[in-house]
Amino acid sequence: MSQRYRDVLDYEIGARIVVEFTLDRREVVDYAVVLTVDDEAGEAVTVRVYDGAHGVNEMHRHDRSGEKRPRRASMPVPLGKECEPR
């Protein structure tokens, strides 16, 4: 089951957050957290993305034009393993 949440963080600069995640019963099997801000034309431009699209937690940074910069692992933990008891 997929879920989606959106919210405005700052109306003045048009900062928004979008959170999407997919559940298999109670387990999160995929997710994305996207931060956007409005550019000079009032269009939403992606600033940062955190996701688990490749089975690993990653962070993607974007420049002011919305171009994606090289990705890097934000947490070197496979998706779904970060909450297992030790």
C-alpha cells in the first residue's frame, strides 16, 4: 500500500515537503522524502531527496536549476534493516 503526505514548510519561499512510502503489511519497503522551493518564476524546484529506491538509504542533492548532483549514501544501511533489534 502506498501513502503520500504533503505540507508547506514556508509560504514566503514556497518550501514544501512531500513524503511517499510503500508498505508491505507493517514494513516500509520503499520511501521518498522530497524538499522543494519555488524558483523566481514560482515553479517548484527539487532541492533534496532522501529515498530507498535502490534498496539502500540515499540522499540526492539538486542545484538551483533542479539538476541532480551525484548521489551519495546517507546511511550505509540496507532499507528495512535500520530498525531491527540488536
